[in-house]
Amino acid sequence: NLPHGDPTLDIGGERKVYSPAPRCPEHGEQLTRPLQPEDLSPYSRTSACPECSGTGMVEGGEDDSTEECPECKGLRLKQSLLQSVIDGSTWKDLLETQFTELGQKLHQLFDNRLNANQKPAFNALLDRIDAINELDIGYLTGGRSAATLSGGEIQRLRLSSLSTGHLNNLLIVL
């Protein structure tokens, strides 16, 4: 434990702050504990963007319209959480990655990091991503709000959950 705050080092003319506590590298906001899965959900009151309350949308000016939240850019989380980094990829980067590329990116980030208890959930996630791609909606991103999807896209997302569930040998006719 450091008695007088976090050490700052001057490395090649660039100042870097080192901290034993998790901290947002861009905004400097200190996290009191390591990230938990619920921290990355817009449905958690402590994680949701304060500007839009986790909806990704705010009331527009005239005509009672809604528009993308200027704070989170529709991704629904606090900036400090969107900037959480693993191997150079932020949570924002992952939420903006199309499903066609997301499986490969997740393999690169997590293949050598998961323990045996985590692998089944990871494989289920990859199966769901594959199902989304097979239904020709791989151009979508995980951070996209349901309010911005067409009716057909929503139906296909629902079908993707059926095709990866417990319903073996199910024939889906589109």
C-alpha cells in the first residue's frame, strides 16, 4: 500500500500513473473493486449511463423525437466502463464489433484466460454468435439498442436463441 497516493513516472517524456486499484485509463476514475459481469450491463443502476439511464436514447428537441445519447453514443454504459481494457480492446470496441468479427476477436482475447468453469458459458456465447451469423444478421453489433432494430432483425435474433437452446433437431423454416 502506498502512503502518499499513486506513483507517477515520467517515461520518455510521457507521464504514466500507476495504481494498485483498478482505474479508468482515460478518465482516471478509480474503481473500488475489480470489474464484475454486472458492471458491464446497462440494466445495472450503477453501470448505466447517467445521461440516458441505460437506454442509449435521449429526448430530442422538437416533435417529441428521441436521438442517440451524446454521452454513451447509444452504448448505454458509463464512460469509465466503456473504456475498460483487456489486451488493448475496450468494452466499447467489443460492443461496436459486428457479430461477423466478434467470435474471432473473443477467441483472441479469452482462449488462454478462461478456467474450466468459464468455458461452457464462453462456448454458449460463441454458439449464439454463430447462430446470429447464420441468420444473415452478422452486420449487427452487440451494443446496438433493440429500439434501433427492424422487426425482421428482432425476429431473427429471437430465432438465434431458439437454435442454440435445448431444442435439439429443431427445424426452423424461414
